[in-house]
Amino acid sequence: MLNIKNEVLIRLYLVAFVVIGLSAIVSWRLYDLAVANADRWRSKGDTLFLKVVEIEPERGNILAADGSLLATSLPYFDIYFDPKAEGLTDKIFYEQVDSLAWMLATYIDQQYTPGAYRDWLIKLRESPPDTPGIRYVPIAKRLTYEQVKFVKSFPIFRLGRHTGGLIVEQIYERKRPFKILAHRTIGYTRGDSISVGLEGSFNAVLGGQPGKRVMVRVPGDMFIPVEDLSEIEPEPGSDLVTTIDVNIQDVAENALLKALQEHDADHGCVVVMEVKTGAIRAIANLGRTKEGRWWEMFNYAVGERVEPGSVFKLASFMALLEDNHIEDFDQKIPVYGGKIKFYQDELADAIAHGQDSMTIRQVFAQSSNVGTATLVQRCYGDTRRAAVFVERLKQFGLHELTGIEIGGEEPPYIKTPGDSRARWSGTTLPWMSIGYEVMLTPLQLLTFYNAVANDGRRMKPYLVERIEREGKVEKVFKPKTLDSRIASRSTILRARELLREVVETGTARNIRPTLYSLAGKTGTTQLNYHKFRARGGIRYQASFCGFFPADRPVYSCIVVISEPKRGGFHGAEAAAPVFREIADKCFALRPELHVPINAGERPSLTAAQLPHAHAGMGEDLKAALQWLDLEAYVERKWPNYGVLTLRNDSLLVLPRAMAEQLIPSVIGMGLKDALPVLENRGCRVFVRGVGKVVGQSPPPGTPIYGRPTVTLTLK
């Protein structure tokens, strides 16, 4: 008996031990689930049924300087239907399905009949709950806000998300009202990997903050929104107000496109900058696609770094002026008939002229490579002095990035003597002086020219004026000075004199205007040269850089035409006319470019410039002369009818007799005065021409009998 009892106790203890062990394990797991790792397990459980997704915010607008929309986001809506919605009862569904089917067939998709829509809706309602996609059936895509409001009034749908099964999802689409205007500058973003232009550089400002929406898992392994509204509303992005002037931008793009087509070029760019501030008013970049169309594929103005050619000569001459190597522009220097050798390499002028010498003024105006290189080599020919020349270039800021807001700017390249990587040779300096063996982007070169136009003050080019939210200014980007003076005042004034000479008598005389003045420099670069020995066929780049008006600059501008193939490849032929067209349009569009007619002293008018032979009512003549601020001499008092005559350099108002029985003289009158004078005397009037009366028949003084016909000739 004792053995049996012991055996029972042992078994009992074993069972108790197992039970206690299992209880401990269960307790531990409960503690782990409910306390220690409660958040982790709770979130893991939620992800099986619920998830939080980001809601795209409304992207901010990009505006031109005058407030015109350059890029904006338009809201669109996608509509879905949940036929298994929790609150949608059979009674509600079957009572209103006919009406809903009719509305869908009438206003959403007319290719289906109301009967077909009804059968489809009933089939959806009666499908098994686990049918894939049954809780998220597409109804319509890309509806406008007004259309969505209308759809929400449909039977069943008007009951909302839970009872009516209507699911509304909002999306945004980027639109550009001016189409391709400033396309590359405005830019775009694609995911997290591609960002271009202002859209990319200011993505954080324009993008706003995404909202949050809770989604629930439904049969078919799909997630649908729990509510129509977001749990956390998205915060719209801020607006970007740019410096772009849509009128100047349009002019620049059209002028560039016309030149590219006319010269069968590969690509080109134009930048127009405000001299005093550095604000970019237009930036156009066009290149030829494989299909032969023109498109802004790349921002050449900012990102294409090439040897600038003769437009760089301004820097060479300014270095000479700063170091007092030039005293008189009329001083003559040898040009050797347009050809010279530096060591074993020959340098030639672009256009043969056969002259043995030129004045320094002519060397710059005619863009003589030989004259420029000879002068620079003479003054900076050894290594020590060459370093001084390079330091002058750096003084002008030619070695620095502009810091433009948009990405992709290539750094400039200026060779330095003594740098082993620069491969400085005996021919480097003469070739550098004419714009080879240095590399700059068009915008970097324009920034230098703009400083010359701005009395030596170098401004940072910029594209964004301010950031706004709902019309309120959040941040203002003010003009920034990079260098208060790149050269002495004397050098700046003399450099501007040389630039004017290019347009007056030099290579750009073909674009000289009559109503205002231009200043600038032509450039023709051989792109595939090795000391002017072409490889693989000669390819050129034509350019013109300058500012206008020359005497009080408002805008600076650079034009680059790459690889022109017909109609001339020099800067004067391909690029300068584009500059002139832009300047002409700006002159017509912008009153600030015009000199006010009353700005100077009032000139003394000669007899030929004074109004005369005008006749009319005395009071009208008096009012007209007062409005013109002209003095006239009147004998005693103003007559009822008078005529303006000249006496030396003065105006005299003489009375004109108007007898009742004689045909009066209406010579010099307008028709408004002549008609009542004649008709009040019973005359019939026949008129020829327009203007004022220059002849009448019968002549004045003819007696009036009956109702005579008087023929007036107007001119």
C-alpha cells in the first residue's frame, strides 16, 4: 500500500510541476504581450488590418514677377464605390439602384445604358465578400471639384462613405499655363531621384507637408480609406515668386528659336539680366531633339562650360587697363597682316584684312586675335607677369561660381602658371587672351559683363524674389553684391567705351540702332580646335554679350548659338541679331529705357518746327496752343475765327473774315470747323480726302446765290 501511495504522489507532483511550468510560460507571454512589448505587438496587429498612408499635399505655385502663373497644381478626384459598405443595407441599395444606374449612364459614361449599369451594380452587390477588389470598384477618374460635388448628390452616393459606399481620392497634377515657356528653368521633380530647375531646388518649400489617412484592410488583400477626411490634413506648399518677366522671356525664346532654325544650329541659349540687381528676367535654352524638334532639354546657360572665344577679350583689355599698359586707344600696334606665329603655332584673325597695324580701339572693335594676343604677350609674356594677368582675371570674379539657385552649374576654369595640372605652355597666354584655354558658362560670362555695365559692382544672378503663403510674404530674396568693385572706375568707363565702339564701328555695326544705344562684344569660338587645327570638321559657336542702353544700362544680355551650319557662323551674323531683336522688344515694352522728351533743356524751335497754316475757332486755337505750351501773339483780342501764321521764329494769330454773302475761306481748317461755317451760309459741301482743308472750289470771296456746292480738298 505504501508503495502505491508513493507512486501516486510522485505522479501528482509531476502533473503539478508541469501545470505550474505551463502557467509560468503563459503568464510570461501575457506579460510580454500586454506590458513589456505591448506597443510593438499592437502595431503589428494593426498592420494586418490598418495602416496609415501619406496624403499628397497641394504643391505651391511658381509665379512670374508680375504674378502670372508659370506652374500650378490643379486638383483632380478619383471616385470608387464600396458595394459592401457596412451601412449600405439591401433596402437602401435596391430602392435606389435604378436611380443611381440612370445617373451613372447619363453623366459618367454614356456608352452604357441605365439597364447595363443596374445589372452591373446588382452583380457587385451580390458578389461574395472575398471577391478581389469588391470593396474598391472604380467609377470615374480625374474629375474636377465641381464634378465631384455633383457625383456626391447621386442616389446612394449622397449617403456618404459608410452608408453610401462612396470613396473619393484627391490627386494633384502639375500644369503650366504658358506651356513650354521657361520649361527647363521652372523644372520638375520625379520621385526622390530626379530634381531639375526651381521645382527641384525649392522642392521643400513648394512641396508642403503630407497629411495622414487611415486605411483598413478588406477582402481581396486591399486597403480602403476609413474616412473621407484625412486624420492629419496635408499642409499646402508655399508659392515661389520668380524674377522672370513673361514678356521678355517670350521675346527671348522666340528670337532664339528663329535664329536656331535660320542657321540650322544644334542648340543655343539666351539670358537677360537686370543690371542693377542681378535679377534674371529671361533665360531660354533650346536644343534639337532626335526627331528634329526644338525643346529645352538642358540648361545650357547654367550648365554648359566651353571656351568663350572673343567675348573674353574684354577681360584681357581690362587687365591691360588696370595695369596701365594702355594709355591711348588711338595708339597703333602691329597686327602683321592678320597672322603671327607663337613658337610653332600660327594665330590668325578670323577675317582677313591685310593691315600691318591697327589702333588699340580698332583691335578691340574689329576683334583682332593677332592684335590682342600680341599686346597681352608683350605685357605679360613671362611666368611672373602671366601670374599677374591671371590674378586680374580672378579680380574680375571669372574664377567663381555665380551661385544661381538652380542646380547644375559648372565651375569656371582659369589656367594658372606654375600649376602642373594646368599644362601651361609658351602659347597658353596668347590663346588665353582671346578666349581659349579658359572655360566659362554663358551665365558666368554675363555676370562679368553685367558688372561692367553696373559701374564695377558684381551682382549675384538670382531667379527667386520671394516666398509667399496665401498672399503673405514669408521670405524675401534681396539683390546680393558679390564684389563692390571689380576694377577701377577709369577702367570700367574705358571698357564701356570699347564695347560701344564694337557696335558703332566694329564687328557688330550691323545691329546698331537709331533710337537708343547698344554696347557689347561679338565672339566666334572654334569648338574642336587644337591651336586652330580642326579635328573632325570645324564646329563653331557664335555669341554676343553686352548691355543696353549703353549710356545708362538697364539690361545685360548674352546670346549663344552653338554649331550654326548656314547663314553665317560668326557672332555678328548668328548671335548679334538675336541680341538686337531682344533689345528692340525690351525698348518697346519698357518705358524706363526711353529718355523723357522733357529731360533736357527746352530747345528753341525754328519756323519749320512750329505749327502754321492752321485755322479754326479762336477759342480752340487758344486751347491747343496752351496745351502745347506755345506762345502766340494776338492783336488786341482773340478773334472768333483765326489762322496761325509764322513771323520769323514766332507764331501770330490773325483774324479771318467771315462775310455772310460771300463764300468764306476755310483753308487750314479741319472738317469739324469748315462744315458748319459753309452750311450755315446755305452751301452744300462735297469732300475729297482726309486731314485739313488745302483747297476749295469755288474760291473764297465768290458771291453766294441759291445753294452753291463747295468742293473741299483735304490732305
